[in-house]
Amino acid sequence: MPEAGSAPVGVFDSGVGGLSVLAEIERLLPAESLLYVADAGHIPYGEKSPEFIRERCILVAEFFRAQGAKALVVACNTATVAAVADLRQRYPAWPIVGMEPAVKPAAAATRSGVVGVLATTGTLQSAKFAALLDRFASDVRVVTQPCPGLVELIETGDLHSDTLRELLSGYVAPLLAAGCDTIILGCTHYPFLKPMLATLLPPEVVLIDTGAAVARQLQRLLTQHDLLASGPAGQVQFWTSACPKSLRNILPKLWKNSESVRSFEM
Ligand code: DGL
């Protein structure tokens, strides 16, 4: 019988955003085999209802369980606020890592006392995000900015166009005007915009995302459950609920190479 630790970890997002988290997981835990689902047939989660997102998350979770996944990473802030509580209730013995905008580290890092949050409409409107602000941001001013349209552009592999620049500069302008010196990237798609953000923001503005913290939390949970893989580098496999060819085309840009991509039909 194979050791429990050799089973894969399931990681998913509405699309390619979770690849920014997958990269951190692979860097920290190279022996883990990883299964990645991009639910790209249903982007953007950020503009969908929490009920719809919960249904999608359960389908993906069931798929990973059928594949024998030993743990689940919800590599999406929007899906976490909508569904992680339900997922944990449904699968109480399954290690599940969710993610949320890094309000606590940002509140600790700001010198101007003003923190900006770029995230999806769904994340910013959620009760979970409001609770996060109550808990960690009482001493700072937080300026939130929903960013409709960014995810759709990133999903096409667009990280550099003038259209993207115009949209993004419109989203960061109010944060800069408010005096933010720390900006939370509260959606897993946005770390891919760091090169463009570097051209739009003054150099003293600090960007904070949670990919590395999620990888560390996964490491902690796997260790606690005695499920860490050991041995040679694990395999990474990809599925998408949109056209596999589009993910195959984008992977070399956002991941290392174009690995095999299968269709996720649910
Ligand atoms: N990447 C997702 C997140 O972290 C959201 C993208 C979407 O709106 O589909 O919130």
C-alpha cells in the first residue's frame, strides 16, 4: 500500500491566479505531487454569487477526493470567503487551506497608516473580509478597490497591454491619492501584475500577497497530519473547465512550461 504522504495535494482557483500560489507551494514543498484545477469556464468568481461559488467549490473538491488528494488548497480569496467554511464542515477530517487578503501583515507594515486593498468585488463585499478588518485594521485606514476586468485580461495571458495598464492605473490611482504606502494584492491573479505595478507605483509602496504564507500553512497542516511527502520531486497535473488549449498556451507565461492539460467537465 502506498504511503499516505505520497498522495497528491489538490489546488484550485477560478482560473490561472492560483498558479501564483502553486509556485510557492512547489518552491517550499518540492516533493509534493500537485493537482491543479482552473475553473476557467466560470470566471470571474469575483462577480458571481456566493451560492454559485460554493457549488463550484464542492464539485472541484469532490473531483480531488476522487483523485485521492490528501489535502485541499483553495488558492482563491473569493472562493475562500464564499466556501471555505462549508468545505470544512463537509470534510472535517480533510486538511483544507484557504486564503484571505493579508490585512494583518499590511497593518503591521504601513508607515503612512493607510493600506490599500485590491481584490474582487466578492471578496470586498464579504462578511469574512469585514471581520478581518475589524480584527486587524482598527489602527489603520483601509482603502478598498474592487478591480472588475483584471482577471479576464490576465486569463488571456495579457500582462503588458495598454488596455491592462489603463485599467490598472485607474484602480491604483485612488489608493495613491489616499496616501497608501502598502497595497494588499487580495486576489491570486494580481501577483502576476507586479511588473506592471512596479511601473505605476512609487518605489516606496510595498505590495503584499499571501502565496508564501499559504504554502507555509499547507506545510504545517501536512506535518500535523503526518502527510508530508518525501523523496524525489512530485508531479504537477492540470485540469481546466474552459478550453484546455487556452491554458496550455498560457502556462509557459505563468508557469514553467506547457504541461499536459486535461478537461475538467463538471
Ligand atoms: N483569483 C481569485 C481570487 O483570489 C478570483 C478571480 C475571479 O474573480 O475569478 O480572488
